[in-house]
Amino acid sequence: MDCCVCTTMPLILRPPRNTICGSCYEGVRSIINMMNDLESDKTKAITTPTDSPVSRRNSSKTLDDCIKLCSEQIEKFNQQKQDLGFLRGFLAAFKEQIHTDILICPGNHGPPIPAHKSVLAARSEIFKNMLESDECKAAPSCNTITIPDLKHEELESLLEFLYSGTLALEKLEKHVYALSQAADKYIIPHLLKYCERFLLNSISSSNAFETLEIADTCSNQNLKETAFNFLVKNIEFMVSSPKFEGFVHRCPHLTVQLVTRAFVNGSK
């Protein structure tokens, strides 16, 4: 059947010109249903319990409405890009050391890194408490604090994320375990989620044991279950890995859980 939407030769279509093929029809219906679902999510907070989800889904939307919605979303996306670019001006202040007022020292006695108290306090409640003084404790002496569990490069990557909300892939890949622990210890939820997404998408035989360790350390149940499932699925290969012996010595409790899961899975 000639289709007035997807044909490559619309000028020679035979009447009726408004016929469309099944694929185009299903595609348009899927787009309209997706739009209805999006609008339904937006109105959940303001609808009453008597409102019917079916009635909302069957609202009379057209393809033109969908095009308008896409245009609005593109405009919002472009605005968000501009907002993000504006906020990243803080990163320039960090890298160019503009009006810095505190020095952050890494734990390996590396060179201190100049930063801004206001940014640290805004990003982490722990940093905020460290920088404040009250009747029970004094403010940091000489405007210097030490982060003992981070090396210089790891600390630099942490600060870069606090200023910009993102991190170059090569830095994230290199320091993701240290950053995950720092995010958990200093209560930086956005960084913790950022690292979790990377680890979930990159789990493999080369990093599965380390991923399970960091998930356990940070009490990240979602990441922990994903790592366990991967290891159990590939248990025969993983137990022969050179990393397995070191994992057993470092994490005997996780080893017991892993072996138990593998045994139960095998018996099934």
C-alpha cells in the first residue's frame, strides 16, 4: 500500500492521499501515548483520587501537539545547557584560584589545593561542619584542612566535581573507587549517584570484585546486587581469576555470601 508518510515518491501516490501504512500508524500512536504518559506524570501531584488514569491516557492529542511538546523540551534543554554553563563559572574560579580562602591538603603530604569555603559548605554537610566554629570546637587553624583518605589527584578530582557537577571520563574511571568512598563519607549524594551510574554501566570481569567491595563499603544495595549477580553468573571464570585470592583475604564476609549464592544458584 502507498503511504503518504514514508513513501519515497509522494508525488505519484494514487488516491486516497491520506492513507498510511501500519508502521507509520503504530509509530504515531506510540508518540501520542508517550506524550500522554508524560503529561500524566506531571499532573499526578494535582489530580484527585477519583481521576481515572485511563481517561487521562485517552485524551485527544494530535501529532501536532507532540511536535509542540518536543519543541518545548528542546527549548528547556537549551536553557538548561545555558544555566549549566553559567554555573560552571565556579570551576574557572577554582582552576584560576580566584579569591580562594582555604587550603585543602591531601593525605599523602602532597601540595595543598586552594579552594573556597562557601563551595565546600554548600556541597557537603560534613565539610560545612568542619569549617564552622562554635562553643565546642574552633574553626580550622590557618584556614587549612586535611582530607587524609585522598591522594592529591583524587582530591583534585573531588574538588573539580564539587565545583562543576561533572568530571572527565578518564578522571572518573581512574578515581571512581576513591571518589565513591569520599562521597559516602562526606555525604555528597550527587557524586555518589554519579559514581554508581558509571560502575553499573562498566562492570566487567576486570573490576567486578572491586565494584562489590566499594558497594559494600558505601552500603549501596543496588550496586551490590548487580555485582553479586555478575559474579555468580560468571563464577567459574571469576574464581580462577588472579584477583580472587586477594578478594578472599580482604573480604571474607563477601566471599561467604558469593559462594553461598553461587551454590544456591547452581543447585537450582
